[in-house]
Amino acid sequence: MVKVFDGSIEPLSREDEEILKMAVNIINEAEKQKIVLRILGAIAIFLHGGEFANLYKKLGRLPDRKNLFTDIDLIGYSSQRLKIREFFEDFLKFSPDLHVLLISEGKRLIYHPPGKSFHIDVFFDTLSFSHDVPFGKKPGKGRLELDFPTVTPTDLLLEKLQIHEINEKDLIDLIVLLRSHEYSDQDEKDKINSKYIARLLADDWGFWFDATSNLRKLSKYVENCYKNRIIQMRDKEDVLQKVNQLLKIIEEEPKTKKWKRRAKIGTSKPWFRTVEEIIR
């Protein structure tokens, strides 16, 4: 799956290569110690992107920087929290952010590798931002083992769709992710499980509302990228077709009573969680 250094990807900055190699090395070393950790976010999407990861260069994910990535996001199981702390602090000798440890009550960890300007963010069980993306709590009983060294493309898509105030770099992540993957109705290697996404959203009106809104925003953004000659016709058509396909699958999925009750309230009450950025 990881094709970063096989010659199919345009040259990266030295900093991006360093971050990517460290992320993969951390996961490999944790695996040796029977610790389940997986990569999230843009790094994971890049690693899954294959030849389509080159779209990052064309689209300019971080236009004011020469780099694509700023830090490393990981997720593990809370049942292994102590092992994960020992792994980072005793084995890797990374420095913990004690402020984040205290205010998050151990639900989120941040580590600083010696001499590096970037950090490692570690989450447990569920990504809880605008909406919840669940992964499970114990090895062998969750979603983290479905892929390696990243979470699945399915969960990466949910990670981006849950954002209430989605921005340009997240839309670019979605383009790369959709361009490089097809759909399936089950958890299948290197495919997006559209059925799982539809079922999850069919039980959570707020998540459904923001996810479908973000898919429509993505369609408009892709159209503009093509109009401005940033991407090619085949890129535009492929992403638009996949957006429309997913919207159809989500729409056709039977909604739960919980979803229907919340739908009656609509946007008259907050339907998303306000995300406060932790000051590091």
C-alpha cells in the first residue's frame, strides 16, 4: 500500500519525507511490541494515494508552505493507553505535553520528538471533533486492524466528512482520497465501505447533515479546480461521479428513529460539537 518512496511520487521536501518515514517507523515499531497504532489524516491519505498523491502538488495543500504536512496524527485503543505511553516516553524517548495530558484527562496525548519542529498527536478509540468517528476500544474488536499502517480509507473519509467548518486543505484531502479509491459494500482492502458510512450516518442526523453538505461543497470545489485548469477532466469527472454515488447510497439507507427525531428539530438547535483548538 505504501508507495511513497518507489519513484511514482514526485519529490517531497526533506521535512515531509522525514515526517512520513517517522510515522511509518513508529507504527512498525509499535507492531513489534504488540501495540496497535494507526496513522490518521493527510499523511494516511497520502500513503493511500499512490500515483494520485501527486495531486497534492498540483492543488497546493498548504499554499503558504513548501511542505504538505505539519505533524503526525495517530490513533490507538484506550485499553493499551499505558503501553502506548511507555512506548513513546520510555522506548522512543519522546517528551509528553503535560498540559494536554492534564486537560484531556489522558484521552489525548501529544509527544515532541527530540530536536524536531513537528509533534505526534495520539487519540484513543474515537475521533471526537465536530462529530464522532468510532474505532473500538480493544485490540481484535475494533477497526484499527482492518488496515496497516493507516486506518482504512473508509475511516479517513469519515474523518474528513465530520468536519463542520471544512476548509480547502480538507477538500484537497478528499479529492486525493476519492480519486485513489473505489467503493465497496463491505470492508475490503484499499476500498471505501460506502455501506458502513451510510449506516453510521443513518443513525446520526447531525453527522449526516454535515457530511452530505461537505460532499456538495466538494463538488463545487472540484468544478472550480477544473475551471481554473488545476486538475484534468478525468480527475473532475471521477470525483464528481463518486460524490454523487455516495450521496445516493447515503440517501437510500433507511434512517433510524433517532435520526428521524433529530431531523424534525433540524438546524434550529446546534447539531455539531464546537471544537476548541488546544493551545500548545
